[in-house]
Amino acid sequence: MSETKQTRSGRSSKKKKVKKDRNKPTQSRGSKKDQVDGNEDQPQHLLIADDLQVACATLQKYILAFNETSWRIKLKMHSKRTNIVKEIVQTEENYVKALGAIVEYYVDPLENLANTDDLIISLTDIQLVFSNVKDIYNINRELLEKMQD
């Protein structure tokens, strides 16, 4: 028997079909363990024990690899958390420094000048512009001290 097929180039090619003989007996291969080890004369329970030992050893390797990977992931997560906390503390330090500079170089000098005859801006305007900067500075300074402890 032959079968005609079209190829991509448009040419036809003939392929022969191979018939399998169903009456031919198949060869027995035995178990995979027998093929690999050649342990055909060992009792079945010893083969099972060997398989169990191999399975246990493999399982132990996987467990150790998993634990090591798990430990590395936990270490990496801890490192990320530590870096995040350091960044938050550093940001708070910068914020408190900036608030301190505003209070030291603007609010206090302007309030001192408002109490003298050299009035640049009224005390009401100073409180309007800088409303509660001193309160915010004091609260954030206390927060920073607690964060650093």
C-alpha cells in the first residue's frame, strides 16, 4: 500500500505504510529494576527495600534543598525589612532636621522680631504662616527618638 502526500513545494511524495504483524508475540522485558540492576534472582521484598532506601535518600535531599532555599528566602526577606526600616528612620531624621531648620532659622527669629520695635511681619501673620510647625517638630522629634531606641 502506498499513500500520496503533497509537500510544501507542491510535489507529491509516496510513503509506504508498514503493517504490524499482530500474531507475532511480544517480548517480555521484565521490570525496570531488573533491566537496570540485573537483580532477577533477588527476592521481591529486598527489591522493595532497596527502592525505599533510594526514595528516602532522594526525599532527604529534596527536604534539605527546600529548607536551605526557605532559609535563604527568609534571610532575604529579613534583609529587605531591615533596609525598609532603615529607610523610614532615615527619612524621619531628614524630616525632623528640615522642621528644626524652619523653626530655628525662620519661626524663632521672626517671633523675636515681632516682640521688638523692628516689626517685619506681625505675630498674627507668623502664626498664620507657620501655624503649628513647632508642635509638628516636637512630635516628630519624639517619634524619631522612639524609633531609634
